Amino acid sequence: MSALLDTISRLRAEVCTLHSELTRYELVVWTAGNVSARVPGADLMVIKPSGVSYADLTPESMVVTDFFGSPVDGEWVNPDLSSSSDTAAHGYVYRHMPDVGGVVHTHSTYATAWAARGEPIPCVLTMMGDEFGGDIPVGPFALIGDDSIGQGIVETLKASNSPAVLMQSHGPFTIGKDARAAVKAAVMCEEVARTVHISRQLGEPKPIDRQQIEALYARYQGVYGQ
């Protein structure tokens, strides 16, 4: 039990710190957006509390729930805080994608603009081949409140190399082997969304051949990116 408590304590500190990366890279405004982390060896996650400003986040304010969003009893419980409104979506991802250790949601400007159009970001940059293994796909429109968003994330990403999905009219969700990897994917998603948008103002960007994308992805994920 003490090992679990130590793990949760470490993850609360890590998840709290990672939220500062969302503001550092201007991926969120006000209290929108969230980072979560799977607790290894337990069907639990650590996630941002609802309605708390980024400047006021502390490790102690991070909420621990099960994968259905129910708060877990323990010394970490704060009755004054509830988990993010996206908790159900994160939990659905963890239940159905066991290799995922972190989930991030932002409303970053350029990626969300692509989501508003319901348009995938085409793989026209080597960076995209490296990081996403192809286009960044669009997931279906879904309302907040249950696990519908999570279902859309899983259905879209299970057939894709991409760690990012643009939920239509909502914004990007990213996944990773841990919370830090999911945050990196969110940062990179916004970067390529901005670059590809700018390139389209100059003309139609040139697509990268599928075989070249596969070679880029294999090299980066298997050698360079490690």
C-alpha cells in the first residue's frame, strides 16, 4: 500500500508540473484543458481539478479517481475539489487503450481551428512523419458529460499512428506512454497545425509519399526519437 501511495504522490507532483507546460506553450486559456496520468498497477488516474486556475494548481489539488471518474477514498481526497469535466473521456481511453499512460486535452488555437473545420491536418512535414506517422485525424462530434468523447478518441486513434486526434468542433486530445509524452504530443500538434495553416496561405502544400512517411516514422520512433 505504501508503494501505491508513493506512486500517487509522485504522479500528483508530476501532473501538476506538466500543466505549466500547457501555459508555457500557450495551449490553454483560463481554466480550460487538462493533463492526466494513469497510476501504474491500479485502475486509477491523477487528473486536474475542475475550475481551478493554472496559477493555483498544486500537487495536493490534483484529483485521484478510478477510470469511471469516481473519487477514490484516501489521504489525497479534497472534498472541495472535483475532477475535470473531461474525466469520463480520459477514463474511457485508459480502460480501452492499456498502453496509454497519459492523456492531454487543450483548446490550442491552430489545432482547434482545424477541428472546427472538421479537417485532418495533412502530413506535409517531416516532423509530422516523425511524430504522428501521417495525418492528424479528426474524431466525431461529441458532447461533454459522459464517455462519448472518449469513445471517439479510441475509435479514431486505434487505426492510426497518431498520438493526437482533433475532436470535431472541440479541440485536440493527445495520448502517450506517460503524461509527459502526451504533453509533448499536444505541443507538437499545435506547432504543425500552425505551420501547415501558414503554408496553405502561400499555396497548396506538397504531400509526402506514404512510403517516405513510414520510413520517417520507423526511424524516429525506433532510433532517433528514443
